Amino acid sequence: MKCRHCGSELSLPFLDLGSAPPSNAYLTQAALRAPEVWFPLRLLVCESCWLVQTEDHAGREALFTEDYAYFSSFSTSWLAHAERYVQDMAARFGLGADSMVAEVAANDGYLLQYVRQAGIPCYGIEPTASTAAAARAKGIEIVERFFGVALAGELAAKDRQADLIAANNVLAHVPDINDFVAGFARLLKPQGVATFEFPHLMRMVEETQFDTAYHEHYSYLSLLAVERIFKANGLTIFDVEELPTHGGSLRILAQRSDAGSHPVSDAVAALRARESAAGMDSPAFYAGFQAKAERVKDDLFAFLIEAKRQGLKIGAYGAAAKGNTLLNFAGVRPDLLPYVVDRNPAKQGRFMPGSRIPIVAEDHLKADRPDFVLILPWNLCEEVTAQLAYVRDWGGRFVTAVPRLTVTEGRDGG
């Protein structure tokens, strides 16, 4: 396999999770009677540009289908994050009624709804029909296409260039990262700004967040790698912020290399130096991650086996993609974990891909009163434990597996 950015041959292994079906390919009752398609799930490191990437096995059309079930608006903390972003960007860059904001991977309109409320003209680009329809229901204009140079050129020719382009949690999701990034340089106005948010590879390694690896994530990103990719495709990074979202993310602010005039913040050089000091531009940084992932897998499986032997009841919360990675790597099936609760009606009544664990509504949890609730989206642990605080009323406890197996205390302290 060749690097999807620089074309170098890849040989340095980072993580091998065996095989798994696409992480958002939730199954219907009818689909249970049919075979599933599984793909190898293996990550490699480019020793030329230090882009970490998933081996190519599944094309984007196979992953981002018309019934794509990930809707951003079901997380209240993520909605609050989006609202703050709109307020901050509008104030920082003087956005108003004469501006244009575009969002690439607009999903269900979770962010652009706040842009509209601020009276700023906007539109979204979103290839999945299910989420695009949800965004349109909020009154948001959606271009239902995959983004790249071709679409950016079409939009620019129609005078749709933007003062601000938002791209949250999508840079990792694109197979042709050069074409994708180059599209921003085409769609931005000369003094426009593009922002990108993505999980930080440094945090992934430091906190054993191996379950963020799945086929939809073609790339795992550091500032070192992203700077190279942007420079090669007409963008210059002028600021970077570290965010707590998704277990630790970066927000990159970029401008057109040929026209942008924003001064480069000291934060860029500071983070670049930290990544270099951590060894992210050397093979040693990527060694040992496999063993850490296997420890998490073994600890979770042992916990579930022991709970079953003791006759304790367990349910899970959050039918998230990262949960599917974890459960399939650990070999967990309904005999050890009988159900997963999710607030998203589009997932309820379906089954987790691979593990085929039923996805149910929250009422099921209240009726079952399990001894343990395994929180699969550990990045939302605080939000979920607050939402499910009533679990402690019957002495139930919460469990997370990443970065290490952690069990909260029950109502009586034990």
C-alpha cells in the first residue's frame, strides 16, 4: 500500500484489530439472516510524512450510505460545542449578514442551525441522504455530494465561495485527502478561513484510544502530518487550539497560501515542537500501541466473563462506532452483553454490526435495572452518567474500558 498523501510505500505497522464490518453498518432484523461483509482493520504509518492511515479495503460509497445512522444532534455536549464555535468564529472574524459560511460534512445541521440563528447566510455539503434530509428539515440548504476539487470548483463558479468553511470530524474520513484539502483552497474567498477539527493522534496514543480506529477513519492526524498535507494543497495553518472533544482534538485554522493575511500564531510552533519532542516523527512513538490495545481488550472480556459467572446483569449505552470497534476486537456477543441503549431512533430496533447485539431505547434500561452499564462512547462519559444518574438509585454502576477498565462506585459506595 502507498501513502494516500505522499505516495511512499507503507511498511511500519501501528495497529492490527483483525477484521470488522463497517462501523456504522447497523443491521436490520432481516439482515440478521444474511452474511455480513468484514474487512481487515489494520493501521500503518508513513515514515516519509508521518500520516497514520487505515489499509484501503472499503470505498467511501460502501461506508457513507444513504441510510447512514450517525446523527450529531443526539449529543447535548456536542451541540453546545457547535454553538460556542459559531459565536467565537463570528466574533473573531466579523461574520454577519454579508458573509457566507459553508460546512463540509454538515451532517444533520447540528452546527449550521446556529449560523442561521445568528443571521449569517450559510449552506452545507453532506453526501449521506439520511442526515442531509434532517438538515433540510431545519431549513438548511444542503449540497448532497462528496466534497473535493471538482465540487469546490463548481460552487466557486456559482459565486458560492465562503468567508468561513467549517469541517468538523471529517478530515480523517476522506480517502483522497489531497483532493479534499485542495478543495478548500478553491472554495475559500481570498481572505477566507477554514477550520478543521479532528481527534489528535498524540492523545490517541497516550490514552490508548484504539477504538477510534475504524474503516471510516482513513487517517489519524497530527499537526506534523497535517501541515505537510495543507502546504502541498494550497493552505497555510495560522492557528491551532487543543480541545477536549472526542477524547482530545485539535482545531486547525487555515487560510489560502496565495492570499491569506492572518499572522501565524505562536501556538502552531509550540505544538509542532511538542509533537517532535514526543517523537511523532520517529518509528519509536508508534511501537507498543498494539500491546496496549490488547490489554484493554483482555480486561474487558475478563470483566464480562466474571460478571456472567456471578449472575450479574450488564447493559451498554451508546451504539457508537468506537463501541463497535471495541466489541468486535474483544469478541463480545449478546451472551455477554445482551443489549445496547441508544437515544437515536434511527438505531433503535437494529443490531450492532459484527457483534449483532440488539440496540434498544432507554426504557429497556430502566426496566432491566442492570448491575453495570458499560459506556461505549467514553468521550461522553460525563454527559452519559449525568443523563443516567438514576442507575445509581438501584445500586447500578458505570463501566468504561478505555483507556483502562474503570468501574464507578454504586449508591452504597461499593
